[in-house]
Amino acid sequence: MTVGVHPLAGFDKLLHYRVPENLREEIAIGSLVRVPVGRTLKLGVVGEVGAPTDFPLERLKSVAQVLHPFPALPEDLLKLARWMAGYYACGLDSVIETMLPAAVRHGAVVKHEKLLEIARTLTPDELAQLEKRAPQQAKLYRFVAQQFRPSKKSLVLSRLDLSAAVASALVKRGVLREVLQRVERVAYGDDFAHGELVAAQPHALNGEQAAAVAAIDEEIARDRFSVSLLHGVTGSGKTEVYLRAIDTALRTGGGVVFLVPEVALTPQTVARLRSRLEAIAPGHKCVVWHSHLSEGERFDGWLALATGEARIVVGARSAIFAPVQNLRLTVVDEEHEPAYKQDETPRYHGRDVAVMRAKLCGALCLLGSATPSLESFANARAGKYRLLELRQRVDARKLPDIDIVDLRIEAMKQRSLPTLSRQLVDAMHARLERREQTILFINRRGYSSSMLCTKCGHVEECPHCSIALTYHRADETLRCHLCGLQKAAPARCPSCQAPDIRWRGLGTQRVEEAVRRVLPRARIERMDTDAMSKKNRFREVLSLFRAGKIDVLVGTQMIGKGLDFPNVTLVGLIDADISMHLPDFRANERTFQLLVQVAGRAGRGDRAGEVIVQTFTPQAEAIQFSRHADFEGFAEAELKLRKDFRYPPYRHLIHHLFRGPNPEKLKFFAEQWARLVEKELGEKVELRGPSPSPIEKIKDEYRWQLWYFTSSVTKVVPSSRDCAQGSPGRTILRR
Ligand code: ADP
Ligand code: ZN
């Protein structure tokens, strides 16, 4: 018997091995194995079983070990991996490595812990004697005897402040017994359950929700691949629809993957989701999957799913690779979120992979958003996806309208560049008087975006990255937001020594300072990655805010998502222009999404909300359409633009990034490469570039880019590995 193995060894090949007699039983497609490659043993995944090779059997090496007693990569995931390697132009080994948690690859074992239980009950006399002779042992004995079930040894000892020797003595005398128990390290979410995101009890569905649920049930019953797009305004109760869909899928005996953006995975959401899901499927566990799990937790969650003990996983994008069995439903909440895109190899998009995995399993993929991506919306319009709509907020609460403040006029009135417009300040005052709350958003942390010398024009940049350093006033430092460099902020211009330093651009710290100036008596907190670096600070601030102990919360988009505070009646966006001028063809779309999401934070309670957006470009479409959350209007206009320029979704756009330490060589290479692609595929692709990336240098590495516009992806993508290592002449273009 032979097998074909994909080794995880930094190259993309299928190698053949012999299977020794004793391993035949447990080896199958998807098994994780150790195989000899060169002089070492490498991990690999079995891709074929019993495949014929032209190689004489005797000369094949043998599989050394099989790691788990069942395939680590179920067949659907293996297929998915192959598709990803082709679509995202990367090695199969790198995809498989991403799919298998490190703990699984390392062959982590089930963890056991020691419990203590009573082996022999002491008579009152014996206990009295022990009390006198060895009071510590008596103390331990009494404690263990009082428990209903065996107690965790380490915990008991530290609680009673006793040494392990005390326990050993009692064990030796046959009074206590140590038992081993498998430890559940699965992060099923903690019990911090006062979030309001997911109601503890199911709501009676309103008409629109009921229609959406009926449509979803119908799709699931059909038992074949389809995609539904749930477009529901903020606060329309999408979560309730997801939960019903999950319920249906579980009832049919299927498994479910539920993806949420990483930032939305707060302990509150998780705890609530989990309790609802476990109520839906009694006896079933809901596994939580995100980047902050320990290896052990991840392994146990993985194991629970792989063995079918658990059938639901909730997590960030990589949860789409969880080994859920008999997958019937994938849900992608906030499907438009850029956070679903991974920005290292394999550069996959969690939403697209969720669609593909559903396709491979014949399952339903449910995408949901208040502001769907234009790709998904175009698919829905073309009839490829089924469109489900929730146009009303639950309880018919009104969507807040957005007031636009024109900063050009404001600047003339105030005779300087204002941080807070008059209108915003007045609105905040009114909130303070009525004891209501305000959230201010500014999508940049720090104090100001750059340091400018007004004498010589010098802007202090990071020596390793080509961007301006950000000023952080709290500790008087200049920091690079790309590589993390930090240095003391200079008092004089480093170039001409003049003292005329100005700080340009706004950041969270500067906004916080401005609010303190105009509202000296308000309780203000700032929420960004700098302020939240302390553990639990995020949770702490949120509970203070929820309890009404904070009047104004200033933060980055970190506070923009999924939070539901009934007492927030004012939301201000300090600078809508930051996201609009990014060098990205999706800049308008992102701006619109940001505005609508941010506005959705206001007026969630019984009182109507007010939203104020400050901008220098009030006429921009992204801003105008957001005023009444007119998604269709925006999509119409933006899709027309995209069509005119033949941008996605009308063509595929592939971004090719070249990186290297030597700028001349890099430029030469990128140009050679472009010429080759032009020659080979000239009529199939349209090239833009090569040109330096918007940020030309990051961490001392130079960056060039090339864009391919094409109507069919797999025909153009050359293997990225070839590109990184070989010269263009040696590269094979896959066609
Ligand atoms: P979305 O995700 O669409 O913005 P949510 O799912 O967060 O909206 O729902 C908003 C609020 O409405 C939540 O507090 C939820 O518990 C509540 N809700 C959902 N469905 C109903 C319903 N049918 N009746 C009453 N309240 C509901
Ligand atoms: Zn830097």
C-alpha cells in the first residue's frame, strides 16, 4: 500500500511513501503523518491512498508515524485547501498549515489533571488525633471531605496554602486518593453575561424576520449549496435570524460555522451566543475559536469538533477551517468587514472561503450585513445569491439621520482648523444636561498624525518605514504605527533646530483633550489600542459606560462595532475624510460602511439618536447617501462607477506585492516580471504598474506593486513562490 503525502516542508509537492503493515488500519485521506524528507522527518497530510506510482515500490520510503487516530483534515477541508492554493496563488503546504492549529500539528496530547478524593473516611477519633499530630493534614482532609465531588489538587493546595507533601502524606496513608481526569481546556466562553447583544430568550420574530427565517429554512431543507444575503439595517435583529438558522441546521443533524469579525468576539457576545446555542441544541457544545486561545484550548476545541462531540463553532475568520462535521450552514456576520481578509500568506478572505466551503459541502452560506460588500450585493442582484431584507429596526425604532457639518465653513467661522464644531459641542452639552451619553469616533490613535516644522517644512518620518511618525502626548513620544518604533518627541526641529513645531492631523488623544476643554465637568474616557493595552481595561471601560459612569467615550473604530448602548443618543464622527482618501478603490465603500455602522450606534434605546459627521467634502456620495442610510442608492452609484472603470465586481483585481531590501533590484525585478506577464498573457490581463506601493518601505523592506485586471483568476495567477525565489525567466505561469 502506498500513499501520496503533502509534506509541510516549505515546498508544494506530493511525495509517495509506503505504509508499513501496522499503520494501515489508521491511515486514510486527510491523516496527519510524519514522513522522511531528506534527512529529517516532516509533518504531512495524506492526499491520496493507494495511488500507483511509477517508482519501484521497494525504493519508496515508509511513513514513520500517524498522528491522530482519525483524519486531521476531513475531505471537504482538503478540497478547500486545494482550491485555496490555486485561487490565492500559494503553496498547498501553507494553506494546510493555516488550517491545522499548531497544537494539532505538534500532535498535542489530551491534558490530564490530578483530583483529590476521599479514599477512606476517618472516624471522629482518628480525625481528632490527626488534628493534634498533623494539623495541616487534618485541614486538607476536612476540606476534601466537605466537597461534593473530587477537587482539583493544585487548586485546593494553593487555596489552603499547603505544600504537595501534605497531600502525599495522606495519599500514602490511604486516606486520600489521586485520580486523573481529562481536562477540558475548550474556551466555551466565560460567564460574563451582561451583554445585551443577544437576548437570553428567543424573541417572537417580527414579520420581516419571520420571512427571512422561512426562506432560510427552505434553503436548508433543499439540502444543496446556496448563498443567502441578509441585508438588514443596523438594529434590525439579524442575530435572531442567524440563531434560528443555526437551530434549523442543527435539527437536521448538521454542523455549523458562525464567523464574526475578531473585534466582535467580546466575552459578552460569546457568552450570550453560547447560552442561546446550547439552549437550542441541548447537550451540544459550542466551541469558540479566535486568536487569543492557548494551544491547549484550541486543541481541545478542535478535538471536540473533529470527533463530533461539538457541532457548532463561533469564531473569527480562521474558524472557517474548524473540522466541523456534516457542515450544513456557514454564517458570516458583518460580511463586508475588511477584517475577514488575512494579510499574510495565504491571503484568503474568510467570507469567500465560507462560500466555497459551503459549496464543497452542499450547504447554505448565510451572509449578513447592514452594508453588504458591493461584491455580495452584485451577486444578489444578478440572482446568484438570494436576497433577504430587514428594512425596519426592531420595535420600529427610527434610524437616526446624519447631520453633516461642513468643516470648510466651520474653519472660516472659527478662523482655525477646528477639532470640534460648534454644533457638535452644543449637542454634547445638551446630552450632559439630560444625562445621556455621547460616543465620538476618530479613526486614528495617538495625538496627531505628524510633526511639521513650520520653518523648514521638515516632517519627522520613521527611519524604517516611509510614513510620518505619530505624536503621542501622554508620554511625549513619536511612534511609528507600522513597526512600533518609539522615541522621545523633540522640542526643536531635528533638521533645522527651530522651535516652531506644529502638530498636524487629529488623533484620539487630541480629540479627548479638546473635549476636556469644552466640557470640563464631563466624565471622559478614551478607547483605543493604546489606552486598552492593559488586560481587561476594555471590558472595564465598557461596563463603566454601560452603567452610565462615563459621559463621553472617545475612540477608534474599536468601539464602532456591534455595541449596543441604549443611553447613547449622540454619535459624532470627527473626521469622515480619513477613510475617504485612502489609496484604495474601495475607499468610498469603506467610508459609507463606516458612517452607517457608526450611526447605527445611536438611538438604540427608546430615545431618538442624533449623528453628527464632520467633513471637508460634504458633497461626496459616500457621505450624502449615508445621511439616510440609503444603501441601495449608494450601491447603485458606486457600482456604476466600478462598471465604468471595470473594477471589481466587474473584473477580478489581483494585487501583486514585491518586497525586498534593495530598491534598485526590486524595481528591476518587478519590471522584468511585468514584461513577462505582458508578453505571455497580454490579451488576458490588463496591467497597472509596476509602481512603488503607497507606503514604499515598511520595516526596512521596500515595496513595489503590480495590479492585474482579469476576468478569470486561475488563468493568470503565477505561483507566488516562484515569484519570490526565481527570476522571471524560470517562472512557469499557470494557464
Ligand atoms: P443587528 O445585528 O441587525 O444590528 P441585533 O441582532 O443586534 O441587530 O438586534 C438588535 C436588538 O433587537 C437586540 O437587542 C435584540 O435582542 C433585539 N431584537 C431582535 N429581534 C427582536 C424581536 N423580534 N423583537 C424584539 N427585539 C428584538
Ligand atoms: Zn516604522
